[in-house]
Amino acid sequence: MAQVHVSELVLRDGHQSLIATRLRTDDMLPICSKLDAIGFWSLEAWGGATFDTCVRYLKEDPWERLKKLRAALPNSRIQMLLRGQNLLGYRHYSDDVVRAFVKQSADLGVDVFRVFDAMNDIRNLRVSIEAVKKHGKHAEGTISFTTSPVHDINYFVEMAKELESIGSDTIAIKDMAGLLTPKSTTELVKAIRAAVKLPIHLHSHATSGLASMNLLKGVENGATIIDTCNSSFSEGASHPTTESLVAALQGTEYDTGLSLASLQEVTAYFREVRRKYWQFESEFTGVDTRVLVNQVPGGMISNLSNQLKEQGALNRMDEVLAEIPRVREDLGFPPLVTPTSQIVGTQAVLNVMTGARYKSVTNEVKNYFLGQYGKAPAKVNVDIRNIAVGYDAEVIDCRPADLLEDEMERLRHESEAWAMTEEDVLTYAMFPDLAKTFLQERNAGSLKPEQLLTKEAVSTNDSRYAPNEFKVTLHGETFHIKLTGSGHAGEEQRPFYVSVDGIAEEVIVETLSEIEVGGSKSSGKKKAAAKVGASGRPRPSHEGCVTTAMPGSIVEIKVKAGDKVNAGDAVLVIEAMKMENEIQASVTGIVVAVHVKKGDTVTPDESLLEIQPE
């Protein structure tokens, strides 16, 4: 019997794809005993975006999550997704950090390390795979599948051979955006099967609606392990349904041997749990064949929509999705998988939000053009590279980590005041500013996770909430209205983007009077305070006011009052959508006021600093 094995993704990629990675550990643990008894080849439960989300939003220690899951899943292989030299952050780390991270992960419970590189640059995978093997764990060398003028079957076959040569135990085909078709799956699996001796593990997101067919064709042509997700978090931007694939293979030579009844007990549990996370559900996580053009991966789409929603710009999603392939081509067709998906996606958002392509360029895009993520699959757009980093910038062609000094001792020293364990130091290595705040608050016992809203609370008269979908009856005719986006609060004429009986409309609302939240009566006229944002910072009032194109947090202030700056000089650095973005001086002149400090949250309708023009 050519039995097929199943890796279950409900504890990681399923909720990352559909509810922005928000599933909390306390909602995983009660069902672990049933998951543990089913007999999966592995349970993917850690890595990917979970580490970032634990620290940033859930205020959970990701290492504690791993320990708890290890204790709750004694009979199962725990699998994690590791980004090679990027680990779980958004830059390359020195080799000693990579080795320390792999060791700690292995010691605390990870059995299978799926190791990939966003550029498919084998040089960025070697140290991670060697470290996994050193600690006696399973190293899964990974091909990040994509389509472009340079990504053909031979490209991926040669990569599979290299992955085998550096010690991989299995070869994973990671179709993160759902770009495989039944035909291309057949051709790719056949070709790799003929070229290497290792088992093939097939992973395909269901975004384009083709993934179940892809898995079946993969199995028929030699893949022996498949990734599926329990139906409570499957399909669309997630993965084919575990129960359905088990049923499809039942009674065939590929029978998985898994019990449908046991799987359905897990389904019943998670379906109920998912209701708690309704605020993170997105209309962009269903089947969407546009992915065959924009290539946005399943794990990114729910986060992207959530970030645009926070900016009041969800109505511009189509513009962003159209811009992403253009940015990807400019960068030499990298596969769209973390961190390149975030790099390309954030730059696409900036290009749309600023109204001019590459008017603002993230630091990560600059580093990409400098070769600091590895070798681009194809030639980059030289004109765009020159805009981003200048004509004389030195582009490296070696393995990026070869230029990095060992970091662990420095990291231990920098974090010694609040890092209690080696795991804390590694958390600090991933996200220095974020981790510092997290660890300090944890030590003080003041961690507060983001609020899980109840629908009942939103439907009350609490002034923090307002309806975004409703019916209006006018002159006896009823209209169904859904708010899809808006301009920035505080504008004298604020655009609202709505759907009226399914037809998209733009409504301009001009404020004539205001009332205070909390019950104050109408003032009868616009308040003078309208010139000041909710944070107390002034609104932009002249050409010397420096603003941000996207909401974010201040990570660096490069100037002070009295400094002379030239138009285009970097004056601030903000973090937006997990990427750093330099903000430039709008005019040449003298800095007369700085309205922010490091760590401040800022929005586009505020003046962050002011320059007196020459």
C-alpha cells in the first residue's frame, strides 16, 4: 500500500490564513488530546507569523506556547515553519543566532522544521538545515513555488537536488499562494520524484480553488505527505479540507487510515471557538482566482485586509492587489512568501496610498535592492533601484549572513535588564523594540492582550462603536447600505465609500456641527479643536508639515528642533505593516517643532514635525 500521510495545519496556517493568526493558546489546548490521538504525520503548530502575533497582539510568550503544546501533544510530531536565515523575523540573522534559535526550538519541542527561503536562495538555508540535523530533528528542505518568466520545472528540479545534497530529510513543495494547477502539479511532482530519492511533501493553498485537485494529482504522481486543514479553518485562503481528502482517499491504495469520526470531533470544537474571533474575519479570504495574477499568499491576505481596514482604506484593496505584481516584477520576481510577501505588499500599499509609485520606499525594499536578502531570481528594475538606493550603492553578491558578525553576546548584553532566559534573548533578537516592551510588561505582570469584542457589546449604545451595515428607509423605499471604507477622521469634507444595494458609491460628508462623545450637547458650530488630532498633535497646515502615508509607530527620530534639513532628507522612521519606512522632509529649511517621540502611534492626518521653509 502506498499510504499517504497527512500534516494537519489547524493550529498554525489555518488560522493564520483566515483570522490573521489570532487563535490563542488557551483555545488550542482543550482539543490537543483529540488531535494527538488521530495519527497525523505531523501537527504544524508553531513558526510562521505566530511568533510575531503572540508578542505583538496576543501578549503571549511564544516559547511558552511551544512548551504547552509539547506537553499537550506527547504522541505527535510538532512541525514549525522556519524562514531560513530570516528565522521568524524580517531580516537576516548571524549564524550563531540561527543555531541558537534552532537549538532552543528543538529542545522545547519542535520535531519537524520546514525550512524555506523567500528568494529560494539555497545559501540562506544551509546553516538552518545543518543545525536541525545536528540536534537530531527532521529537516524539510522547501521549494517556494511561484510562476514567472524564470521559474520553470527545471529551476525547481535543480533546487530539489541541492536541498537533498545539503541534508534535507524530505522535500516540501510550498505553494503558498495557490498557483499550482493539476497539470503543473503532475509535471512538477513527477520531475522531482525522478530527480531525488527523498519523500515529497505537498502544500497548496486553496485560494484559487484548485488545491484539492492538486493534492490528488500530487499523490497519484508520487507525493507521500500532504498538508490539509480541518474544515473549521479550511478552504479559501487556507488549505484543502482534511476530512474531505481523507474521505477521497479512503478505500484506495493511498488510504490515510485516519478516522473521519475523530476528525469531526475536532471540527465541532473549532467551529465553536472560531466564533470568538469574528472581528478578524475578512471578506478577502474566500476563493479568489485573481491570485493567479497577483500571487498574494493565503497567509498574507487576511493580514493585509486587516491592516487596510485599520487605515480606513479597505476600499483600496483592489488597487493594492493590482499593484503587487508590478512591484514584484520591479524586484526581479521573488516568490511572495514571508518576508518578501510583506516587503512587496507593504511597498504596493505605499505606492497606492501616496498616489505616486516609490515616492516613499521602505527600508526593507532598499535592503532588498542592496542584495541583503539574497540573490533576486531575475534582474531587478534598475531605474527603481536607483530611486530607492541611489546610483552608486554597492550591491552585495555573497551570502548576506557572511557579512554579519556573531550577535548573541551583544543581544544578551543589550537585553540583560529584562530578558530572564535564553528564549527571551531570542525573542529580543527577532523584534527588538517590540520584545523589549513585551518582556518589561510581562515581568511587571501588566501584559494586556488585544480585546476580543463580543457582537453583543458592539450592538449596545457604547459610543466606541457604530454600525457599518444597515438599512435606511427614505420616502417609503428601503436601501441596504454597507460601509466599506472612509477618508481620515477630522477632514472637513470626509469621503465615505459605501455599497448601496450592492452598487459601490462615494459619499462626501461635510461636518457642520459636532457633539462630544459621552453625551455633551451639540456645540452648534465646528470646534476649534478640529485643528488638532485625537492624539493632541496638530493637523497639517502648511507645506513644511511632515506626515506619514500610513498609520504606524515611530521607531526612530533622526532630527531635532533647530536642525537644517533638505527636501528629501530622512527625518523619521516609522513601522507600518511590520515594515520600516523612512519619512522624508517635505521642504528644505529648519526643523522648528517635533511633535512625536519614539514609540508613538501616528496617523496620516497629523503633523509629525514641522519645518520652516527657507
